[in-house]
Amino acid sequence: MSIVNLTPRVVRIYNADRPDSVDDIDLGLEHVIDPAPQAADLEPIELVTIYQDEVPVELIEYGHADNLPAARDGVFYIVPLEVALALHPRRTDLLVTHTDVTTSDGTVIGCRSLAQPT
């Protein structure tokens, strides 16, 4: 099995016991997955504009992704949450970061696990 990071940033996976609010990014670090050259992203399709109380509202179809390779046996792709949710249940090979790890100022530096939306 291999995991490809199709997010725009490095994915750091920490052990479950790693506390939050600690600025040492190496404490409890178990895996680092560098990003691929191009990140997966949603490609919305604008269907029509309707008006609600004279305010334009675009009806948009999501579910089309840019820079997402075809599914392959034994390969999982880490993607942004909105990509995974838009393509569920058609793609079962998409993973997202889960359970954020933060520094003392609340900056997200990684996660404790990956998740597969169902």
C-alpha cells in the first residue's frame, strides 16, 4: 500500500499521546508525507443563476476534481476534505487528515491519524 499526499502542504502524523499546545513540531512525530507537485482541488460547474429576493444565487455542481489521478489498487490519496466529501461514495481511495495537532498559538501542524470518509 502507498499513500500519496495531494494536499498543498506537508502532512505530519503524530502519535495519539502527543499533547496539543506544544511548539516542538518533532515531539511525537511518526510520519511525514510530502505533497505531490500539484494538489487535488474541486472544479465546480456553474449550472444556472437564480434570484432570491433579487440576490443572485449560483447553482453549482461539485464532484469534479482537478489533479486527481484515477484510482489504482493499493494506492490511497490524501486530499482536502471538500474533495473527499464531493467524490464520496464514488472514490473509496481518498483519505483526509483527522484529529488536528496544534501549537501553543493554535496553529495546526499535523494530525494524529488519517480518515476515510464514509
